[in-house]
Amino acid sequence: MAKAVKKKESTGFFKYIKWFWILFVSGIVFVALIFLSASWGLFGELPPYEYLENPQTNLASEILSSDGQTLGKFYLDDNRTNLKYDDLPENLVNTLIASEDIRFQEHSGIDARGTLRAAFFLGKRGGASTISQQLARQLFVGVRSRNKFETFKQKVKEWVLAIRLERSYTKEEIISMYLNIYDFGNNADGIRSAARIYFGKEPMELKIEESAMLIGMLQNSSLYNPLRREELTKNKRNIVLGQLARYDYITEQEKDSLQALKMDINFNPENHREGLATYFRMYLQRYMNDWISKNPKPALEGERDRWNLYLDGLRIYTTIDSRMQKNAEEAVSEHMKRLQAEFFVQNTPERNRTAPFLDVPQEEIDKIMERAMKRSERWRIMKEKGSSEEEIRESFTKKTEMTVFDWKSDTKEKDTIMTPLDSIRYYKTFLRTAMMSMEPQSGHVKAWVGGIDYKHFQYDNVFQGAIQAGSTFKPFVYAAAIDQLRLSPCEMLPDTEYWIEAGKHGNMEAWGPKNSDGTYSGKNMTLKYALANSVNTVTAQLIDRVGPKSVVNITNNLGFSREIPSVPSIALGTADVNVYEMVGAYGMFANEGVYVKPVMVTRIEDKNGTVLYEYVPETKDVLSKEVSYAMIELMKGVTQSGSGARLRHSFNINNTVYKEVVTGYPYELTNPIAGKTGTTQNNSDGWFMGMVPNLVTGVWVGGEDKPIHFNRTAYGQGASMALPIWGLYMKKNYADEELDVSTEDFEKPENMSIIVDCDKFFANQQKDTDIEEDLEDLDF
């Protein structure tokens, strides 16, 4: 009887063992079948192994400054720049693991313990997605479906892909790939963009609490958006900080201190119309599109045969110095805001009924407005939609809500209601500007400001503009005269009315310029004084002596894109140029007579660091060292005693113009500076070209149309409109010693045969006169 009982118990125990193994093996077989089915594509097509080893993600092309800063990016939808694991701070990696996958270093893509826990408790005690699974979903699976069967299929695909990813990549590579691919919202694609946009810093500079906020956003960046739901995002950040303490990455005391901190968001939007060097970036976009059209991509099978600026993650190394660019933009804003305020005062309806236009008939104003209307985006869009001209014109007279530029606002914008036609006139009231700064020895462009605000004024006056040069063209006339006639800057010429007869130098009629004030002193003056004070009569005598062709021969070697006519009137700057060309041309004087073509891009690399392009300097010998140094000595006179002297000396600061217009005065710069101011007819354009040995900078200020200008030269001259920007910019540069902007004198060539020291020159002349008188007294 006892034996029978024992047999029954043994049989029952064996039955349980048998069923355990049956269920266990069945489970393994079922899981294996699931994985096999997924790998065979029964749950949907999986990416091939080649794609797993080289996943194609859209990468923004990055614009890098000469000092290693990111100026901006070119992208369509994905503002993403990949980082390597070594570029990630330890606190960020620890926070990711503590929050998302604490056993990340132990599993091979699937966390068995986490999966069983999630299955047993139906996800109420946390999910089971590993970092590898989340990466697989981001790369290949997509947004989770609401259909339960589809969700199951997606989950299985994630498992399979996670295991494959673990076989193809190291743990470090998986972490960097995941953080690089995630969309943090607000154009912050990837961890680098997120750190820059939300905190204004590189990932390696992130603090623990900042890393915690970004890792918290991984769960749902739309929900945990610090700009829209700050408190909710802060609570999520604090939960992540709690996870760090739970797994002993930080102490409880550190956790409490960090959780008490407020959200310190430093929002820096990255888009094409905001940020640093916007005008330069748009020039660079055209430059890169041209380069891409001429440089086919060595395409692999299945890839594009042309580079894509917005998807291929190119790295574009530029010559722009982010610190000097910032100084330039600040200088422009500070002065133009003040100058514009005075321009508004002078163009009130009481003072100017045709504002902002001055001294032109209504018919001319109507033509200007008509041209502007037909060039507008509204006209183009409505025309493309098939609207009739009558409908288009009618739309320009209907009042509408709009946001317009406004210097008075902190955001430089204001909401208003006006007709589109009125808005065209409103925008024409704003003075425009352009500024470029270049290292003359290398041609490297250090700063580029094409206008007052790219978002509202997208015309780039540095490169696109065609502006009369005014008196800034005169140095080329003087250079031709010194080169051909071996004149000294101390040579004397009379300031008297001077005419070049008809038929000479290609003149159809006699030509005789007046001085800017309409008077002639009748005195002899040195070339240095004449250039410093822009005496037109002396310039006319010089171009008559050397001929316009000699001047044009020099300018033909200086990179001017428009043909300069060989006529005497070019001596006064009637030729159209732009700031880019003028800075390059003046760089020749500072570089001992050698012209170096301005360069903005030094190298282009693909996403893997392969060099695709490297810059080769383009140079041309134009003048001898002697002549170029003599020209530097001439142009020093401009800032010593001429129209640019306010850079050095303090004048009557109670002068109305100084109070209302001149920004940053007194500048009190004591180092050697060569330069030239320029003012065109009716004060339409104001120029200043300034040089120190290792930096040449050009500034232009004027209206969008010639009839938009100040009514007095005191306000409209280059010394008032443009020079203050140069002065402010240089003071900011000198305040930063790391920029190494020269305070030294220009290097003088050895064995100078042209005398530039006027005391020595006049002493020699006196000696020659005494010898001549002695010879006359001798009786042969």
C-alpha cells in the first residue's frame, strides 16, 4: 500500500516536470519562430545588413568659423550634426543609462529582466525598451502604432534590429548614434543642436541638471518642451535626477540641491534668418551651390550622384572669426540705430513732405514705388497664382496685419496694420549698410555684415550692391600718379579751378570738377593734404597728367567685376563698385602692392572628414612696395588731419552732429591708421575705408534709392555715416587682445627712393633751389 502511494506521488511530480519542459521548450521555439519570422520579413521588411552598418540619416552641413565656432548650418528638416562618443560628457552618458537602460552594459540588445517585469506587471512598473531598441525604432521602425497587433509586430522588429545593432556596433557607438538621431524639438535634431539651442553651449559643457533635462525629453520631446511646458519639463528633469541618485551616480544631497535649481534655459534658435553672420551664410549658400554644380560626388551604389548641401553633412571651414563678426554686427547696430533716429527727425512730414525721398519730383517717386511693387514677393506670388494685374494692384491698397522692422523694439519688430504699398515706403525709410573686414596678407575675410537685419532686409549690400565709390576711388588715381611720375606725397599742386578740354582722354565735353564746398582756396597744397581733404581739383590734375587708362590698368588687376570706363570723371568715384571689391582692392596697399583675392572658404570636408576642397590663394603683383608704402603714407593723412581725424582727436563734442549722429565718439585711437572717407553726390552714399597693417575694413551707408539721403553733408558724409561703425568695430577688436589686431606701424621698405617724410622732402627742395641760385650766379 505504501509503495503504491509513492508511485502515485512520483508520477504526479514527473507530470509537472514534463509540462514545465514542454512549456519552456515551446516558449523557446515560439520566441525563435517569432524572431525567425521577423528576420524573414513576415512582420514587415527589415533593412539589409549593409544599411544597418551604414544607416542613412540626414545631416546638416555645418559652417565653421576660423576660431572653431559653429556659425550656422544648412538643413531642410533635420538640423543634425553627428558627435562621436568622446565628444559627450560623462554626466550625460550616466544620466542616459540611469534613466533609460541601467543594464545597458550587460545585455545584448534585449533586457530579459526588464521584459519579463514589463510583461508580468503589464508595464505598470516601467517599460523594457533598451537604448538599442529605442535606436532601432528611431532609425528603422518609426512611430508606435495604436493597433495592438501592429504594435506587437513593431516590437518584434525592434528586438531583432536591436540585436543586429549590438552585433554591428560597440556600446559607445550605439549611445552616440541614439543621442545624435533624436529630435528634441525646436529644430534641435540631435544632442549637439539641443545643447546649443536650449543652453547656448556645446554638449561637453553641459551641467548635470542640463543633461537631466535633455535626457528627460527623450520620452516625449513634444510633451516635455521647456519653452511651452517649463514646469512639467522641470518635474521630469527632477525624476531623472532621482534616477541618478537611485543608482549612486550622485548623492541624495546632490540630488536635492540640483532639483531645487530653476530651469536655466538660454534659448538660441538656429534657423536661416537668425543668429550670427546671416548675410554671410546666405552668400555662402550661393557659393556652395555653385561649388556643388561643378564638383560631382563620387557616389556609391544607391547614393546621390551630387552632393546635397542640406542632407550630406558637409563641413565648411570659413575664414570668418566669430568674435570679430560679433563686434562688427554690434558696431553696425549701435551706430545705425542712432543714425536712423536722426534720419527720422529730418524726414517728418513737416520737414519733408515727400519723405523719405528728397529733392525729386513726384513722377520719379512714382517710378521708384512702381519698380519696388513689381519686384516684391507679393507681386511674384500672386502672378504665379494667375491673378490679374488689376487684382494684384488692388491687393497693395488693402490694409492688413503685419509684423515690420522697428529699431525701438528689443526684438527689432512690431505688429501693425498698414497697406502693402505703405509697407514698401516704410521700409524705404531705413538706411542700409554694408561692412567687410579682411586680413590683407592672406585675403581671409574676418567679418561680413550685409545689412541692418537679415530677417527684414535680405539684400546683401556687401556683395550684391552696385554703389558709386565716391572719393574712396581717389587713391587709385594717386597710385597711378606716384607709380608713373614718381611723385612724393609731399609734392605741391594748386587748388584752383581746373578743366580738361573736350576731346582729351575720350571726353566728349570739357570737364572741370568743383570741390565739395564749391570753392577754391587758390593755395598750393601737398598731395597728402589734398587726399586727406578730398580736394577734387588736385585729383583732376593728377588724372589729366597720367590719363584715365593708367588708372583703369591698375583697377583691372584688383578684382572689380564691372567695367570701369576710361574717362576722367572716374577720378571722383563715378564707377560702380561693391564693398567686397573695395576691401580687396585696398588690401593691395596694405600688402605691399600685392593683391590677394578675398577668400571666405578654406576647406570643405564630407561627413567622414575626407577633404573635398582646399583653397589655393590667388594673388597678383600690382604696385611696387615703394609705391604702395607711399600710398599708405598718403592715406595716413586722412586720419591725422583730414576727414577721418575724428578717429584720433577730440573735437567739440557739443557740436549738434556729434551729439545726434556720431556714435562711440571720442575714439581716441593712437595707433597708425590709413584710410579714406567717401561721399557721393547729394550725400547718397557714405564710405569709410580703414587700414591697419593686418586688417582692412570697408563700410558703406546709404539709402535703398539715390533720392533717400540726408539734406546736409554734415550728416550725410562718410565721416558721419560710415566712419563711426569702423571706429566702434576697431575699439571692440582692440579690447580683445586675443584677436591680435595690429597697433604697429606699416612696414617701410628698405632703400625707399620716394621721399615720404615731408620735412626731408622740403629740405631737399630748398637745397636744390639754393644750388640752382648758386649756379645762376656763376659766370661761365
